[in-house]
Amino acid sequence: MKHVSIVLLALSLCATISCRKDVAADGGKDKTVPRAALPQNAFNLWGTCNGHPYLISGSNGICVPVGNCSTDINAAQQNGGQNATGLQFYGCFKGGSSANSSASEQAVFVCDNVTQWNGNEMGFVKTLNDNVLKGYLQGGGQYIYQTISVNDNGYHTFKCQAKSNNTHQVDFYVDGTYKFTLTNNSGNYYNNWYYFVGTNHWYGGNNPTGQQIEMYNMTTF
């Protein structure tokens, strides 16, 4: 995710399933069945200042609040990994438009590099200066995105799925409805060793109280 690589590296805080093709209403895009949900203890929870992530009692969910220090990064990061072709979770991005710039954002994604944070990533990101949720790809020095919604803080099922016949492409879905396909010819997304991450970072603005990610039933394919 953009901005994560430099800050997280500097702070030094962080230590297959087969696919089949169906011809369907979405034009024959890759279909997969998610694995069992990742348990809460599959994630390390950490933060740099305040707004620390916490387990949501009575569920397998995790909340990652937005802190309000001048530079505040919080994350729930999978402590292992797995070969995967996509992610799915139920939850929300409770964001806003009070940040000073799009550098402040929330994201849920899978990534294949949790050391330099400069590898292949696919997932969902909300910028907190305009409350816009996007699907995005990162890889090979490129960052590709497309808007999904604006001012939507509701609960949905979010899914992104790499394509087996073009490893540079990823399909995005919300509540089971196909939204779009993103292409990054500098990245490769199918069957990498991925870590599931939910994170946000805040670089200043008006009070972000109440802004947070909630993730439930976090799964990979």
C-alpha cells in the first residue's frame, strides 16, 4: 500500500487452493471457494501511537481504529502466510473526509512482502480526506486503483481475485457483485505467498474519532 513501505520500514515494527473457471454472468471470470476463516490469533496487532487494534469480542473479527497522532500507524498483520490467489472478508471502512491529504488512509489487502512493503499487493483502500473507497493493485513500482464508492461506511463482503489466465489482472467484487478488473503489467498476483493485512495510517487533520476498519471472516483463496 502506498506510503506504508517507507514509514513501516523506518519504524521497523514488524518482524492452494485449485481454481476453476465457470462461464457465468460475470463473463467467465475466475471462481474460487474461500478457505476457512483465519482465526484472530493468526494476526499480530500493533500500532505506533494510539488507536491500537483489538479483537472484537464474541466474533472472529478485528477492529483497527484510526489514531490521531501526527504520524499514527495501526495494523492487524497475519503472522504467517499462505499461497493464495485472492482475499475475502466481511466488514466496513468507517472513514471520513477530515484528513489533510490522501496520505491518510485505511486498507485491507494481501501482500507478498512485509519487510520492505514494496512487493505485490491487492486489496481495498479508503482515503480519509475524501471518504472514497477504491480497489487497488501495487507491484513493480506501480500503483493502480479504481473507485468503488464514496461516503459508504456500511458493512459489505469485499473480495478480490487474481486471474489465472493473466497474472497481471485482479477482479474486484462487493457483496458478490463484480465491480471491475484492474491490470498492472508490472505486478504478478496469482498464487503468491501472501500475508493478510488490515491497516490504517494518519498524517494529520481534524479529529478522526470513530473512523476504523472492522474485519470479519478474513479468508484467502
